[in-house]
Amino acid sequence: MILSIVSCKTGKQREHSYMQHVYMEMKDSFSDAEVYLLRDSIKVIFPDNIMFRRGESEVLEPFLPKLNRFSNVFNKYNRTNVLVTGHTDNTGLEEQNMKLSLERAAHVKGRMIENKVSPERIFTWGLGQKSPITTNDTEEGRGRNRRVEFVILFNSN
């Protein structure tokens, strides 16, 4: 029994150390992004870049180099998966925004696959207008809310 407790604790320490390395590289590679270490996951938000036009799911051209770089850094850490969560501003109907947020996450996944990220490592989720990071009262705020967020998770398999 003691051996399994020590083994489990050692495994968790290795997992945490691994994720610390991923966190530090993400933080160093994307100084303009918000990068958080949350327990044993990492959240990356690019708040200062408008990623999508209103009502559209195609990634805007100026964001593509950053997404390419994100994919390259992510690919270096094969013991991770990523959850791509799509978001919208509050214009339009809630049902449409939910669909649009899923499409945004799917388009980002497609771009990451083009950058040689294995599709089995990417999961998508749409949150619609439920989780704004700023006000929807201004065009700038709505632009920041039209985004995807990346949650990097340790893959123990």
C-alpha cells in the first residue's frame, strides 16, 4: 500500500513538473497573451487580438502566424492535449451564437491540424456568449469576446 501511495505521488510530481515546463514555454513564447497555470492545466487567452469578425468563424489572417506558433510550441509537448473553447459576443440570438462558437473552435482545430497537430489531441467546445472576458457594450469589447481560448491538459495515456 505504501508503495502505491509513493508511486502515485511521484507520478503527480512528474506530471506537475512537465506542465510547469509547458507553462514556462507558453509564457515565454506569447508575452502578449494571458497564460495561466491552473492546478495541472494551462489556459492561454490572446485578448489583444481580434480573432474573428462578427458573425463569422474563419480565423482572421493577422492571427494566423500566432496560431501557427502556438501549434508549433504545443507540438513539442506530446504528453498534452488541448481543449479549444469558442466564444462569441452577445449580438445575435443565443442559439446562433452557440453554433458559431462551435464553428470557431472547429476552424481553429482545422488550422492546428494543418500545422501538424494530431487531431486526437484537440478537443473543441462552444460556449456561445456565456463567458465574456470584457464588456459587450463597445465594439472593442465585443471584438475581444469573439475569441477562442486554449486549455492545455496533461495526457496520462
